Amino acid sequence: MNKRVMRAAFAAVAVGGILMGTAGPAAAAYDKDGKLESGEFGFYYNSGRVGCIFDTSTDNNFADDRFKDPSNVNCAGEGQTTNDNTASYWNRSVFVEYVWTDWYKEGIRGSLPVGYYGDASDTFKNKISSCSITT
């Protein structure tokens, strides 16, 4: 009986370790570090994908988010709130990204296909307040 319990416990720990090992990199992809990596959506402070970056995938409220300088060169917008301050973006995720002009998916909605990058239209420039990969 003891051997059976030990085998079951070992199997549970092994499965848990495998699941934790696969969850780690996925969680790290959305760490909002200012480095736009594959799988993320990037918001830029200035047009033309210039200036500091806010990188994420889903965020219901940009009010507590800030643009970060990924290369320590004092880029434009460093430390500024992301809310109503985005001029361009790049969708590096594998999903269509949706943006809204108000918090919690309210206001005007726009969609950006996978791989899309460019300047925000007049409707969205400096007016984006939330984003999500689901509608």
C-alpha cells in the first residue's frame, strides 16, 4: 500500500512540474517590461512606432499603466500613463487585438489583425483606454 501511495504522489508531483514548466514562458510573455516580444501587443507613445512602449495582451484599464524605455535611452513618453496616450501600435500576438476608447471594453471599438502595425487613426490616436484579444 505504501508503494502505491508513493507512486501516486510522485506522478502528481511530476505532472505538476511539467505543467508549471510549460506555464512559465507563457506568463513571462506579458510582463509589461517595455520590450515588445513575439506574442505581445505593443502600444507606442509616438506615431511611426517611435518612443517608449507599453507591451501587453489584455488590459481593461490603462490608467495604472506606464510607457517604459526598453533600451535605457530616455525615449519619449517614459513614465507617462498609457491611458489616452497611444499614437501607434504593433500586433505581434497570434490573435486579433481589440482596442477601446474607454476602460473595460467600453466606447468605440477597433480591431487590429495579427501582424498589423501602424499609426492610430484620428478616432483612436491618444484615446485608447483598454485592449483585449477577445470581444
